[in-house]
Amino acid sequence: MSKGSIIAIIVAIVLVFYGVRINNNLATKTQQVKAQWGDLQSAYQRRADLIPNLVNTVKGVANFEQTTLTDVIAARASATQIKLSADELTPENIAKFQAAQSSLSGALGRLMAVSENYPQLKATENFSTLQAQIEGTENRINVERNKFNDVVLNYNGDLVRFPASFIGKILGFKEKGYFEADNGSDKAPKVDFGTK
């Protein structure tokens, strides 16, 4: 065997091992994204599970605005219809999922704001407990979204760097989407302390 053949074989072996290393690294990071997606979905599911109890508690209050309840129920139905597996986390799919979840957050926010007009509702222990649980869940969702974005950044960062960008695309690895700030979150809410 010639010296050139031996060098070519050694270079080919090194390239194969390097390609396997890149594949394994991206595969590990894909699993991290999947795990964090599961944690995030669990937080969203907790919120969805609390809403029927909240709606039933609010329904018990006489003359509560029916359209507010209907909006929450419709937003929950819409948000729970969008199911994404960890293999479908494209930027477009994440945007659709986020829009549905943001709609539910907005409807819940309106429900909580309207409930301020009903002292008898605010005085019930069940409503206070549910309100605290939903607030805690919203905080968990925010934490899980931030963690998700961190693992996606780590994955996408590796995927776009050469030579992983070349090898990763050949092996079928695709960029994942991020959660972004909700529309209108760049504007401070209007606060009006006018008299009733």
C-alpha cells in the first residue's frame, strides 16, 4: 500500500469519526429540546386543567359577564387543539402555538380584571385559591419558555456553525423555533385610576 493511500484512509477515518461526533452532539441536543418541550407543555396543560374549575367558580356569581366566560372557554379550546410534537418545532409552528396560548392568556387576564368588579367573587376562598394557582402557573410557563429558548439556542447555535451546518443538514437536522414576546408586549399597559 502506498503512502498516499494510507494518508487517504486515515483522513477518511478521521472525517467519519468527526461526522459521527457531530451527529451525536446534535442528537443529544435534539433530545434536550424534546425534554424541555415536554416540560413546557406540562406547564401549559396545568393551566388548561385549572380553567374549568375557575370558570365553574365564576359561573356561580350572579350577573357575571357571560361574554368574558365564553371568551375564556373558546380560547382554552383553541389553545388545547394545537398539538405539536417535538419533531414539529419549526419557527412557523411555534408561532401558531404561541398565538393560541397568548389568546388564552389574554382571555384569562380579562377574566381576572372583570372579577375585580365582583367583591362577592373575590371573597370566596375557592376563587382566591384558583387565582393564586393560575398566577403561579403563568410564572412556571414563563420560566419553562425561557428554558426552552435556551436549549433551542444551544441546538441552533451548533447547527449553524461549520462543519455541523453542512453535516447536520445532510443528516436531516433542522433549525427549531423560539418563543418570542407576545404582540403588543413592547407597550406599557394603560392604567386608569378614574372614579367609577
